[in-house]
Amino acid sequence: WGNPSAVASVTGDAYLENFALKRRLEGKPALNLQVGALRGIDAYEFGGQTTLPVKDGETSLHVEEFLMVLGKLLSSPDTPPCVCITNQDWESVLKFSHDHTLKFRHLAGGEQVAISECKLSLEDLQKQVKNKLGDLLCVNPDTIDLRQPMINYGVDSLMAVEMVTWASRELSVVISQLDILGGITTGVLLEKAI
């Protein structure tokens, strides 16, 4: 998000998560707790006004709500070693996130939620593949000809790796980087997906 101290924060968080996981594997108690913005703490409130900005779908919790949840976490034997407590508006967060890295899409309601376990038509698959190639190549997806090899559009080795990973994850299609660099067409990729 552009905060220069974020690197230190992320590094510290990663260390604490790994430390908690290690202790749990050793049978020792551990809880790594990530907490979102809290209201009701003097450092953030002056004269009843909260100074915490509410942005990008990240609303705050009151400190009493947090303490209530914390008590339940500490008393439960099934609490995972790493927990995040926050008051997210997931639909608002979707508006500020990249379409292809949404690991929390299933938490949001409404029309933006990806539908899983469904059969897509050939037309839908074509659209998905064209959109993916368009994103990778920074071109209009409508200009992509399914009969042309992907390398004709400028797909390089790194883009080929991305396409292989994406096809495996999204379409359950197994292709190799060499297939793409060897001249496989988008149409052949679609045939494998059907």
C-alpha cells in the first residue's frame, strides 16, 4: 500500500507466524494474532472521535469486541496457531484488489463472487482465456485470434509459466511451458479444457 515501514511489519509477521507454527508442532502453546483497527483505545480516540481512517473496506472493531473474541480463542483447544481478527467489508475490499489475486473472493457476497463447480460453455472458456492473455500482454482480449500460436502475440517464457499455472488452476488443463513456446494455439488449449 506504499507504506515504507510495511516491509518490516510483513517480515515480523512472517517470523511470528512461523514461530507459532513451530511451537505448535512441538506441542507447545502458541498464538500469533493479527488485529485490524480497534476503536475504544485512547491512542486512537480523542474526545470520542476515532482518528483511524476507514478505507478500502477495512472498518474497525471496538476493543471490547476484540477482548471477547480473544477470550474465546485462548480458551479453545482448537484455535489455530495463526489468527487474524478484523472487521472486513469483503465486497468493498474487492473493489481495491486485483482481479487475479483474490484469495478471499469466497468471503464476499453478491454478484462479484466466482462461481465454482460449474461447467462453462466453449464461449465462456474462450472469453476467460482471451481475458487472461489480454491481461498478460496488455492488449484488448477481442484482438486475440484463437487460431494463432500464443507466441505470435509476444508470450515469452515468464508469461508461458503464468499461462501454464493459470490453465492448471483455473481450467484443470495440463500443458507445459514448452507447449506454449513451441507454438500451441489458444484453440488447442481450449480443446484440452473441454
